[in-house]
Amino acid sequence: MVTTGQNEQTADPLEDPARAATEQRTANTPAGVPTRPAGTGSGIDRLMPKWVVAALMAVAVIVGLLSPVIGVRFLAVPAIGLPLGAIWLLMQAKMGGHREEEAGSGGQRTDSAPGSRLRVVAIVVATVIAVAAFVVLMGWLGGEL
């Protein structure tokens, strides 16, 4: 599992190739030299992705409100954009990058992987429902329903 807490690469590939290979395998951005992650403290990292998603969700709402004028088929924009944006924002809130980063810098590991069968079943059920809803939406847009 690749997590932000396991992104530091301390081994030099020339001096310790086995350890360097292991660190590169678990790093988000593998490097050929020892590196430390830059961190998540920048304003761009904290705000820009969330603002972009929030702006796209606002555009989806505006398109949805204008759909009676520009065409009922444009209701697909908020039907797809709003749930995807909400899911992305929820996932970003649940990931806990700062917690994982602090644990990694302290040499500790975090338990960020799903640990229960119930969680896996919930993900599978949600995926099946989302795919079915998308297929129905595309059938409606294509005039098949």
C-alpha cells in the first residue's frame, strides 16, 4: 500500500540497492537518489485541488439550473459532476495525509488500509450501484430509455 507516510527514500541505490528498490516500490514518486518528501504545507497543496473541484461542482449546479433553457439532457452534468465531486472531497477529508506524514517522519506506520470485509463489501456494492446509475443515465442521454 502506497501512503504518504512511506514516501521518504533514504537508501542510495549505488550503496544499498536492495533497500533502495524496496523504498522506491512503496514511494509515491520514486527517485534514483535519496530524497525527502516536500510536505503538504504549501497553499497550493492545501487549497487548489479542493477549490478546483468546488468550482467544477458550482458549474455543474449552474448548468443544472439552466437545463430547462439549454436542454433537459444537460441535467447529466450535475448528475455526474456533483456525486463525483462530493466523493472526491470526502475521500480527501478521510485520507489523513498530515497524520500519515507525521507518522512516517517519526518512523512509525499507520493503518490506512481497509481492514474489514464489511468495508470491502460496501465499496463493491457502492461501485455496482454507481455503474448501474451511470449506465441508466447514458441510456437516457442516448435516447434508449
